[in-house]
Amino acid sequence: MIVIAGALLGAIIGAMTAKKRKGNRADMWQYGAVYAIAFALGGLILTIAIEKLVF
């Protein structure tokens, strides 16, 4: 669940970042994809850390 939330949040933040930098639609898609991958990876690491600490 954390991974999915991270991916969605990353995609939104990435698209907003590209829009703020006056990028076109392709830039927003690219930034959104990169941020989504990065945030999903962070969520995966966080999920694994939580699982190792709790159980």
C-alpha cells in the first residue's frame, strides 16, 4: 500500500514540477514517471524496513 501511495504521490509531484518549470505535456509525463518510480522505490524500502522491524 505504501508503494502505490508513493507512486501516485510521486507522479503528481513530478507533473507539478514539470508544469512549474514551464514544460510541455511530454515533460510532465516524463517527470511524473521518474518521480513515481523514485517514490515507489522509497516506499518499497520503507515497507521492507517496517516488516523487518515489526516481525
